[in-house]
Amino acid sequence: MSSQDFSSLPKNLDPTRLPSHIAIIMDGNGRWATRRGLPRFAGHRKGANALKELLRCCKDWGIPTLTAYAFSTENWNRPRSEVQFLMNLFEQLLCHELAEMQREGVKITFIGDVSSLSASLRQEMQRTVQETACNSAVHLNVAINYGSRHELVTACRQLAQQVQQGTLDASDIDASRLEEQLYTAGMPDPDLLIRTSGEMRLSNYLLWQMAYTELYFTDVLFPDFDRSMLHDALVQYQNRDRRFGKIALTVPQTLVNAVSN
Ligand code: FPP
């Protein structure tokens, strides 16, 4: 990762305690459009702009990785026209934004089952991954046709096959062996999940990876999610006490005062 200039970071954020990885569920695009009397498509377009702005902000503030839930395994159940629109939008964005992403030093990767995506979209995804592989300013990881349960079932199946072939002993299967089979192998787990639009669910997103992730829910619809809202999320994140199942190592100031008085 390139050295960061934290000069644009809001003063009340501690640059040493920023999340290394933010996962986002970009919810509320459809409602944003409907409330304005616009077709749902308009909300997705606006959502794509909000994502670009969010990514730029991560880069400016020194947050190395952003994983965005663009299309879930359940999203195929939407009307055909909306699914088609989203697939075309992904392809157009990858095609039209690549040059700018290169200029900004964005590395792009994907997670999810690509096998049911169109050949042209897969080709665009592959090109994007190859051409941005050496960039290091910020990492955008896009979840397309992603579902955590599918990811975990596939991982278990791969481990079972190795056992069956005699290349793996069942007693050697542990958390890290399983993680090696996930789409996210080699990536740090998200420190912070942001979900917009007031929904308070994980919706089959990174269930294994988010075992210790801090969850942040906001009523703001994704197309309206901007820098100031990311700032709010980060302030709340930095006020959380992440214990990972341990007990607090620091003694609260109130207790210190009570004992010394
Ligand atoms: C959820 O809102 C949003 C989506 C299913 C699509 C999100 C996709 C983008 C913002 C484009 C990003 C593109 C790339 C290449 C990363 P919703 O439709 O569920 O909203 P609703 O809950 O109001 O109906």
C-alpha cells in the first residue's frame, strides 16, 4: 500500500485506528428512485456514483479495502428487466471507468460465482482484474453473484474432495484450511460493515468473514451516502471497544478516578 497523506482526514478521527477493510451493503437504490418518481434503474445509477465517491474517500482517508455487495445470489429473483439492467450497468461501469480507476491507482477484484454471468461480463471482469492488479492506492472488491452459504458449501465440498483423494487428512481441517477455500482467501476480514436504508440484516453477506466485524446501520439510502456519513460511521467505529472475546485491557477512566479519589 502506498504511503498515505492523512491531511484530509477529519480531525476527530484517529488515523491509527481506522478500519483496514470496510464491507458495504449498498441498500436503498430502488426506494431512493421511487420516492422521486423515477424508475428504480435511476437509483442504481446514482448508487454507482455514490460507490465511486465512497471509494475515493477510502483512498483519501487511508482505508485500504472496500468490499461492495453489488449482486447477491438471491438478486436473480428480481424482475428480469432489473437483473438485465444491473448486469449491463456492471459491464458498462467496468468498461467506462477502467481508465479513471487506473489513474487513481484502484485495484479491483471480484468475489462470487462467476459461472452464471454472461461471457461478455466475465471477460470485462477478467480484464479489469488483470489491468488493475499492480495498483495499490486502494482496493475495491466487488461481490457479484455472491452468497455466503454458497461460498461455504463450495469450500466444504472442495475440502471433502481433497479428503476423498487422500491429499488431506480430515483431522487437519481447521479454520485456516477452510478460509483458504473462500473467495476472500488472503484478504483481511472486514473491520466494519455498513448497511444503508434502515435494514438490519446481513443478507447472506460474508457470514464467516464477519464473525468479529463491527456492524453499523444507517437509515440513509445508499445514493445519498456521502463523505459526511462515512465520517459518522467511522466516529462510531472508533468509539467501539473491540475485544474479540477477550476482556478489556485498559481500565476505564471513571474507575481510575473513583479509586484515586
Ligand atoms: C440494493 O438496492 C442495490 C443493488 C442490488 C445493486 C447495487 C449496485 C450498484 C450500486 C452498482 C455498483 C456497480 C459496480 C460495478 C460495483 P435495492 O435495489 O435493493 O434498493 P431497495 O431496497 O430500495 O429496493
